[in-house]
Amino acid sequence: LDVRGANFVDGPTLRCALDGVAVAAEFVSPTQLRCSLPALAPGVVDVRVANNGRDFGAADDGVALVVEARARVSLLSPQGSMLGGEQIVRVHGSGFIERPGRLACRFGGVGDVPATFVSPSEVHCRAPIATAAAAATVEASNDGVTFSDDGAVFAFREPVFVASISPEAGPETGGTVVVLHGSGFSRAFAYA
């Protein structure tokens, strides 16, 4: 947590207090500190600073830190796309907050992309262009910094080429099994 203020003094007793619980502070400058955040429950936390580790000031000296539940990812739809497709991916989960410019999806090893808020349980992300077939975990973030860690997998796969089908016709009532001939097919993916 970056804390900005005035008259910070570098020393071993420099501390931040989060709702009265003191934590170590790293001196950056007389106007900036970095405090290590412990795990916090969602809600509003009072943040204060003391150069001597004891005198954190009066009740109105603190600033409020809003702690939000981390975004969670439970399902992707679709769960993969062809290389270079820039597929729109519907990310289902919980805890999404509408924050234009900060809401994001991370396609592990491929890149971060902006997300579009749909509801607290759904965002849409455009999959980045991948240059090689790979599986990437997809995570979401409400602030572009802290991402979920749920491990939903999105597959980037080689393009499929259909050279022919057999048979080329069937009855209108359906039920005909059609065989596709070509390249790029994989047993790991479902095709529709």
C-alpha cells in the first residue's frame, strides 16, 4: 500500500496501523511510505502512520482504505479459440465491479487485456493474439493490479482446415453422421 503524506522519517520504528494493528512501513521519501498489507476482510479500514511506532494520532488523523473482495473466475465461454482470433470471452464468476479502465483480464503468458463489465457475475474480455498453440489461465481484476487465482483455462489452438466432408448430403430429418477431412483437429477440443 503506497501512503502519501508529509513529515515521514526513515527509521526502524516507522509503522502503519490498519484499524489499530501496526505493520511495518518502508520509507520511500519524506512524503511517501509503503506498508505491507495483511489479509483483510472486505470493508473500510482506517490507515494511520507513526514515525515512532506508537503515536498514530487522533481519530480524525487517519484515511480510509476500502478493501474489496477479490474478483473470482469460475467459468469461461468459450474455453478456447484459434490463434489470432481475438475471441470475445465471457468470464463468469463473482465480485466484478464496474471500473472502466481498471477492470482487466489476464491471459497467463499471453497478456493482460481490458474487460467490459456486464454484471457482478460476468465480464467480457477480448482474448489477446497468441502466436503459438498454448493453454493460458485466465484471471480477472477489478483494479488491474490484484488478479484472481482461480486457474480457469483458455486454449489457444492452431486453425482447423476442412478439406472435404463425407457424405455431402443427408435427409432433412437429420441423423446423418458427417465425417470431416482436413488438418488441425485435436481430441482435446470440442468443435461445433
